[in-house]
Amino acid sequence: MSNNGDVIKIEPTFDRAGNANYQLISTEKGCNVEQQCVVYPERVIPVIFIPGVMGSNLKGKRKGKSIDIWNLDSPGRIVGSWFGVNANIRKQKLNPKETEVDVSGKVDERDEPFLLQDRRGRGWGSVAYTSYAPFLDWLQNSLNDFDEYQRGERYSLLESVMETETGDVTLSKDEVDLSYRYIYPVFAVGYNWLQSNADSAEYLGKQIDTIINFYQLKGKQCEKVILITHSMGGWLLVTIPRIWEGKKKCWA
């Protein structure tokens, strides 16, 4: 078709098996319209965020009922839950054997069907909304910048360096271009910070296996994950090599 005609980009929908489907638009004969099907990469590298201490939502289970223990959807909610509570009641509520991760926290959803799971399904409700929601949203949007190729957040890495280590250099254009051959679904894995680091690391290991298996069952190429940690979340990575053989599945 002529380059002078209109161009319509067709975004895919995805079935339960992860297959892309395209709904093309019928046009009149002689209508100079080009329809471009947007194709997303088949290779997946999940990016998993692990929060700091007290940064995961917790709930308690007593007599088969879920009890709100630690929820950081808003400052007022957490203050209202614990203001004036005496030491004995705090000790009873914050029992590592009677608490578990609460994944029902607040989540701001976005239209990201090509990631094959919504943000709640990727665990965002398990971590503190007040502390981490803006960062997680920025990170996912930056990694979703396919429509801003050579203009998005990733291309700013050609001009800046994180300056975390002496001798760091900026990325090359080839390295940034390579990143667009993958999709990077951002996950959040909250953990029970009342338990030992060994228990939490074992839980994290199982979650990583579950995430990788999910994409493999959808026919995607997924072998490793990237781990991003905050505060005590980093200590879990120290524990993992001792108890979890899956350490080779991660970049941290």
C-alpha cells in the first residue's frame, strides 16, 4: 500500500492459552488504509520486587476467618488499626505462626494484556501501596515503552549511569535495542516478615518457580527472573543460596 494512506495499529487480545488474536477492520475497496498488527516478544523475563521489613500486607487466620493484621493501603488505615493497642494484644496479633501474606491490598490496574496477568495477579496487592505503588507503576510503564522505541525511559540509559560502582559505564545502543526483544512483567512478592528469613526465602523460591512455570505453560520462553529488593528484602537473597537450588534462575 502507499505510504500516503492511513495506518491503523491493531493491538492483540490474548486467550487463556496466551495466544494472540487480531481483529482486523473491513474497509471499502480502494480505501488506502494500512493495518499493522502489533506483535509482542515471545521471550519473557519477569521482574520481581521484594519489599523491606513491614512492607508486606499480612492477615491472620483464626477459626477459619481472615483477620486484617497489617495493611498499608493508606496511612490512616494502619494508624487506625494499631493506635492505642497494648503490648499483649500486639504480641497476640503479630504471631508468625498465625499470620500469612495478604494479597488483597490496593492495586491500580492498567491495560496490559500482553503481560498475560493483571497487576493483582502479579502480586501487587501483597505489598504496601503507600510505599511502593508509585515505584512499581513507574517501573512497569518504563518497561512497557514499546510505542516509544528510541524515545522511552530505556533510551535515557544511553546518556546516564547509575553510579553504583566505580567504573560503571552507560549502556550501548545495541544493549538497549536488545531489551526490546523481551517483555518484562513486574511482580511483587510480599512475605511474612514475622517469620525467619529462611522461611521467607523458601516462600520466595516457590513463588519464582510458579511465575516461571506460568509463562512456560503459555508457550513463552522464560528461564530466569530479575530480582529487585528493598531493605530486608535483600537479606532473603543471602539466605536463598543456602536452601534453594533455584538460585541459578535469578539475576539480582
